[in-house]
Amino acid sequence: MYFTKSEGSVADANTDVIQGTLDMLILKALSLEPLHGFGIGRRLEQLSGHVFKVNPGSLLTALTRLERYGWLESEWADTPNARRARFYRLTRAGRKQLREETTDWARRAGAIARILDAEG
Amino acid sequence: MSLRRQIVSGFRALVRSAAADRDVADEIEHYLAEATAAYRERGLSDHEARRAAQLDLGSRTAIRQEIRAVGWETGIESLLLDLRRAVRRLRRSPAFAAVTAATLALGIGASTSMFSVVRPVLLQSLPYPDADRLVTIADAGDAGGTPIDVTFGTFLEVVARSRSLQSAAVTRSWQPTLNGYGDAERLDGQSVSGDYFRVLGVGPAIGRDFSGADDRPGAPQVAIITDGLWRRRFGGDASVIGRTIRLDGAAVTIVGIMPRTFENVWSAQAQIWRPLGYDPSLPVQGREWGHHLQLIARVRSDSKLDTTSRELASIARTPAAPFSRPAWASLRGGFLINPLQDLVTARVKPALRSVTIGALLLLLIAAVNIVNLMLARGAERRTELATCAALGASRARLLTPLLGEALVLALVGGTLGVALAYMMVNALIAFEGFALPRLDAIRVDPAALAFAAALSTSIGIIAGCIPGLALSPGIEAPGPGPRVIAGHHRLRRGFVAAEVALAMVLLVGAGLLVRSVRQLMAVPPGFRPERVLTLQVQTAGREFRSPDTVRALFESVREAVRRVPGVASAALTSQLPLTGDGDIYGAGTKDDSALPPGADPSAYRYAISADYLATMGIALERGRTINEQDRSGGQPVALISASVARRRFPGRDPIGQQLRLGPADNWFTVVGVVSNVKQLSLAASSPDAVYVPEAQWRFVDRAMWVVIRTTVDPATIETAARQAIRGVNPNQPIVQVATMEQRVAASMARQRLVMGAFDTFAAVALLLATIGIYGVLAGGVIERTKEIAVRTAVGASRASIMGQVGRQAIAMAAIGIVVGGAVARAMSRSLVALLFEISPIDGLTYVGVAVLLLIAATVSAIVPAWRAARIEPALALRS
């Protein structure tokens, strides 16, 4: 699942998404409502409290890949400001995938937290 | 993630690649627009906002490529691009491309066609359920070892006494003439005992199988026909079941039609079957005790083939009541049991195996050739590739241009090869005298196409990768070191030596076959085949019930033919040399002590008319010939072959001696000795023959050969001869018309076919080996121009420069000859069955081929050596 290429060095204020989590974050963003590419990026920045900045190239590539996996569907529609955009929506398979990845992430994040606690 | 979805969307993307590209571009533009708008909202100017958004996004082309690379189809697209480029490059060197593709086409065509033939004939089991349990059983004869047809009595005894056979049947050939439903037509068919189709395990598709009641003497006549005959003569009308047709003038009811897919491998031409109807009470003088039936049986599933062999051997050894055996069917020699598959394939197996090996060798040499040519191309483009490498092209990316070229060549070669395979298979099927079994199953089918595709793709990949791998150590940086070049040259010389070795193997095979055929052609057949036309006239039906009518008809036919203009003489015989006839009777003398125990006492029996010897051109060595005065009722006389005279009457004058042929009381007085005649084939050596006057043979022969010696080209009188015979009786079929010269040629057909194939393969191999040697030498001279120039400058003579090039050529050839000679020696054993009076390790052939290859190597060295010698020493200074 973790195809995402290295998104470069970790910057201070605006950080790239943690390696390997972009797919899960996209699925999460889309679980709330269908969005277009830019909208997904903006939503992730907002939700992360502007900690994460999503690389557009990685985002668009990931969208294509997730659609190929069958986790997303897309269609062209008008945005509120009257531009034509490609809107992505979560499929049933995508929803299932999101649940699995969330569980997995929680397990691993917990483990990391325990390690760090122990050291602290 | 389903594989299906991957594949489907991948294909969709391939098909709609333009639309998909546009979608991606639109999406990126939209992203840019939204991002610009967002920056504007934060207070940037239009221009600044757009710039910031573009900076965020990075290179749009890069993103597009990255997105497009998500699916597997991109790999295909880049491959297609490589292939397109490869085609463009190959078009710049059309000669190279044409030669390589053509040789590959020949190799793939030959192997694919052999695959198409060998698979149904030798590899697949016969088209019957549990076909491996079907066996043929033959009487081994008194001497043992020579399979002869069984008698009905033997069949009944085997069926009654064997425990390990599930079922068994006997057959004999039957050629009825069909009257009505259009023109009279002679059909090929079989008389079979009732269980025949149950033994095979295939029953009629429409109607019913033969029952036990059908197979009794005097039962109402019934027949089963093939699907082909049903459609052709009866319009595929199912109501033909139960209908009465006329065969040889008698009423026969059709009871069944075999499935369209039914193959009668036993006798492939058979279109119609009838029950044998023999008398199970086995009258002693009846046909029931004649050796003329073929026995086929199905071994029980719980029994093994050798169990059956042992059981039948024990049955043969222990005669038991109530089964009586006459002297000529005593089963003293036991039985010969063979899988049915062997019977079907034994005849063609040696030829097919040899041609297949030849085709594979050719394929191998074509593959080595393409590898070698790709190596040369790689070497030519070394600088270009090194530059690409220096500019940062990945190693894989460097390999793809050569791989693309090799693949294009292989695919073109493969496509041409498949076309060639279609032609070759059709030619093989049509090739008279080869008589391939299972013709209906031989075709270039999907399996053969897959075989060809797999072959060409793997050859393309291998040929495309080897040069890249061999070169890549040197490509890493421009100007590869001398060690790499040297290694690369060793590799090429090795491949050329391999080509020479393969050519050696093929040339040895071709040489042995050519010499065999030449020896065969030198065999005296025992008759003079020039200007002799032969044909067979058959009699059947009510009007020929009485033997006298049959004899009268044949006599009138001979008279009528004799009067045809251009005919020198005409005669009749019951069997004709080189036709496949093999009518054998046991022969005896008053004192059989001359014959060593265990020796075969049988001889070919010819029932002949007067003039037969003169017409066939068979030499009379002693005594007199058979003439018009040797009539029925006169003293029975016979002519014997020189071999019979020597074997049966050693040290005695055979003239005037008594000779028995067949039945115990069937004695003849020998009146003449004639030269030995080849009956079965030119290669076979069983010349014992006895000739008796047709009028004095106690049974009537219902089919006779008419032999016509002409003063003109025999083919030109065929029509007149046919008309003359029809003038006597228009209803009797005239079959198997051919000149004796054609029959002599046909008897060598198999050797000739294999020889032709090997000649072609060997010629191509020789050509490729020569081109290969030339290529390596020429390339070497170009690459070593500087070195040669220096050597010339320091005083090396032109002769020594030329000598060096020549020595390289000889060295490559010598290695190839030694290796190839050893391989040929090991493989030539598989040719033995096709060779005639020549050893498979015939020294002359090996030496001759080696000399030929050395000459080829020398010839191919001439031009490179000349070029090397003309290199100016000044070149060394200039470069």
C-alpha cells in the first residue's frame, strides 16, 4: 500500500504528509464528502491544523492510483464557483479500506507512543 | 484490488489514451486554477498568485507522466514506442533485417510445422477412450518375428481363452462399389467382426452399432457409414437409417452413422463397415482359416500389457480342446502384441523424428545467428550507448533499444514462420508416398500457434538481452577497455563456432541421407520399370459369382489392352512389386532338409498370365517361362526366384523338381528360374518368390493387376487403356493407375522427403555459418584497424596479416567441426532407420562435410583478409 514516493525533507512549519499515510488521509478526507483534488489538499491542511502541506503531484498521482484500486470513483462536475472539476467519492471498498487502515494506524501509533513514553 | 479491474482499466486507458491524457491535463489545470484563486484570496496579485501556485505544483509534465505511470499499461506503451523506434532503425539496414528474419522464419516455420504433425501423430494418444489399452495382435508366423495376419479360427480361440482381454475384433479391408445415388463409386471400407466399434469404444452417432446377430453367416446385410459419406452421398438426411442401398449389386441396409469426429486410425480411408459374417463352426476348407484378418483388442483395465503378452504366449504354446489348429495356423511362433499407437505411427516415426530434429537444429542455428548479429549491432553502437550511459540513462533503458530490435525481428520472423508452417503442413499432408496417419488431426492449431509465439518471443528476448549484458560492463563509461572488447569477441567467436557445429550436424545428416538415396536408386529392382503402365481391375458382385466369369473377364481385359495402339505387350498378375502387396504362402519341397530349422519357408505368390516376365522385364535365368499352354487342367507348373532355387534346391537343378505352395496338396513342377524382384520396397531383402499360372491356381484372384509395356510414353496411353477395359465391362472399378517408374520413385519417397528437408536445412545452416564467420572477421578487422596499421608500419608483411585473419577463420571452423562431429555422431543413430547400406558413422561423409566447412570458412575469410592487408600504415598516425 505504501507506494508513495518520498515527499522530500521534513520542513518546519509546513510539513509534508508522513510517508505512507497519504492514501489513508485522502480516504478520510473523502469519507466526509466528495471533493476535487485541490479541495482534498485544502481539507487535509485544515484538518491537520495547517501542519501538513500536501504535495500536489503526489496527491494527484495518489488519486489516480486509488481510483485504479477501486477505492474511489470520480466524475466531472461544476464547482460552486462554476469551474469544471473532477470530484472524487469514496466507494464501498474504499470505506472498508479506510476502516482497516485506521485500525492499523491506531495500533502502530499506539505502539510508537508506548516506545517513546518508555524512553521518556 | 482485483486483477480483473486492473486489466480492464488498463486496457481502457490504452484504448482511450488520448482522452485519459486530456482528463489528467484538465485536472492539473483545474488544480492550478483553484490554487491560484486561494492565493488571491490571501491577498496576492493575479500574477503573484499564479506564480506561487505554479511553484507549489512543480513541473506539470512530470506530474502527468507520474500519473500516467500508475497503471501497468504504461510499460506496454513504452515497449510499443521502443518497438516503433526499433522498426525505424531496422528499416535503415534492410539487408540485415531481411536475412535475420528470413532465417528465423525458416527455423520457426519448420519447427512449428513439425510440431503440428508430431503432436497428433506421435505425442497425443489416439482419439479413443483409454486408447493406451488398445493393442494389435498378430501371428508371429512359424519362424517367429514376422507379423502375419491371423485366421478367424485363431481369433475365436484367443477370444474364448484369454482372460486379460476385455474385447477383441478382427477386420479385413473391403472395397464395395456403391450403385445408385448418382455415379457408381468404389468405396473404401472394412469387414469387421461384431465388436469392432465396442473395442474402439466409439459407437454410431445416429442409428445403432452392429449386434451379435448381424455378424452371422447369412444374416441380413447391414452397414455403418462415416459422417463424411453420409453427408456427401446421402445429403446428411437422418432418414437414411433403415434405408437399403446397393453395394456390388446386393441390397444392404444402413443401420448407423459414425460421429463426425470419429477417426478410424486402423484404416483411415474407410467410409463404410459391414459385419464379417464368418462361420464360427470353422469349415476346414473355408476362408475362416485364411491368414487375412487383422486382430485388434482392448486390454482389461486391471491388466497390464506384459500380462497380456504372457497370457497369449501361453495360449499359443498350449493347444487345447475344443480348439483345433491346422498346420498353417499352429501358432508355433506365438503372437506379436503391439500398442495400436505403434502400428499407426511405426511407419512414419523414424522420418518424423529425423525431420523434427533437423528442424530444431535449424531453429537453434537461426537463434544463434540472430544473437550473433545483435552482438555485432551492439558493438557498432557502443559509442552511442556509452554516450547515453554518460548522460544518465539507466542500464535497463540502455538494454531496451537492442531488445526492441531483437523482438521486432523475432516477431516478423515468427509471423512469416507461421505462414511458412501452414504451407509446409499442407505440403506434408499432400506429399504422396509419405502416407501420414491421422491426417484429419494434423493442422496448425492454436497450440501450434502458441508454440510459435512462445518460440519467437523467447528467441527475441534472449537475442535482445545477451548483447546488452555482454556489453554493459563496457557501456558504463565511454571508451570501454580492451578487456571488455576482447571478452565480447571471444563470445562472438564462440557463437560462430556453435553455428559451425550445428551446420556440421545438419550437413552430416544430409550427407548420409543423400548417399542412402543414391544407394537405393542403384538397387536393381529385378524388373525394367521404363515404359510400363500398371493398373488394377477388380471384380465384385453377382455377375462374378463364378470363378470362370472372373477369369474370362481378366483374359478379355488383357486382350483388349493388347490391341491398344502403342502397347507392346500386356500381362496379368495377382500382386505387383512396390505396391504394398505382400501375398505370402508357405512353400515346401519333397525333402525339406535343405531349409535350416527356424528359417522362414514362405514365399511371395504371384498368379500370372503368359507374357508377365517379358512385360515386366524380369530376366529368365534358366528353363522356360509360363506361356499360353499352361492352362487349367494341365500339369501345374511354377517359376521360382533365384533365391528360392539357391535356398531350397542347393546343389541341384531345380528344373523338374516338385514345389508345394500353400495347402498341403498344392504341388507344382518347377519349370524355370527368374531373377530376384524387390516386392515390398527397394530396401527390403526378402526376394523368395514363386510364380504360378493364374489358370492353375486353385482359388480365383478377384483383383488383378494389368501390366502394360508400351512403345510410347506410358502415361499417354492411360485413357485408351481405360476405354479398352470399360469396353469389356463398364462396371468394374479401375484403380491404382501408375507407371512402374512412379512406383519405384514412391518407394523411396520417405527417404527423399527427409533428404529434401535435411538438404534445405543444411544449406541454410552452411550459409549462416559462413555469414557468421565473415561477420566476426570483418568486425574484428574494423575494430583492430589501428593495431593492424601499426603492425604494418613496423614491417609485418601483407601475407602475414592475411594469414592471421585466415587462421582465425580456420580456428572457429575447426572448433565447430570437432564439436559438431561429436554431436552428429551421437545423433546419427536416430537416422539409422532411414539409412540404406551406409553406416551412420560413415567416415567419408564426416570428412567430406568437414572439408566443405573448412572451404566455407576460407572463402568467408577472403574479403576481410584482403581488407586487412590493404590497411595503410599511415592510418596509425592519423587516428
